[in-house]
Amino acid sequence: MEKPTLPNSTLILIFGILSILTCCCWGIIGLIFGIVALVLAKSAKETYMAAPDTYSGYNNVKTGRILAIIGIVLSAIYLILNIVLVAIYGWDGMQEMMMESMEVYQNQ
């Protein structure tokens, strides 16, 4: 008989991947995906440790948890960088820098 997979094991893996992919969206979206993946991974790990012979799919949980941690770290760094840049240059300065970089890119 085939073992059932852990609840949310695939979702944890997907959220871990999304936390890395969305870390450059001001850092906030990646943090959300990473934190949700960690919370779900903790719950799945407790379920698995209660009865390890009953479930399969624990590798997805471990991989998703690692990816979520990486995504949280990258998102936090990017968020702090954005906060520092806004504090130094302000919103207007940030918009001017973006416009200048777009002009340089279009002229190439």
C-alpha cells in the first residue's frame, strides 16, 4: 500500500521557490511567501515526526524549508536596501534614478 504524502508538502516547496523568485519585489512579497512556507513546514514536520512511517514527501518539506530561509534572507536584504535608499535619496530621488536608468537603457 502506498503511503499518503504529507499535507501541504508540495505547497511548501512551491512557496519556498516563490519566496526566492519574488525577493526583488521590494522584499515584501518574498518575505510573505517565505514566512508562510516556514509555518507550514513546521506543522508538516511535527506531523511527520509523530508518525514517520505513515507519510511520504518529507524531502519536499525539507527542501521547501531551506528555500524559504534563503528567500527570507534575500528578501530582508533587499527590503533593508530599499529602505536605506529611500532614506538617503527620498522618493523623488528614487524616481529620478529610475528614469535615468530607463533612458540609458533605451539609448543603447
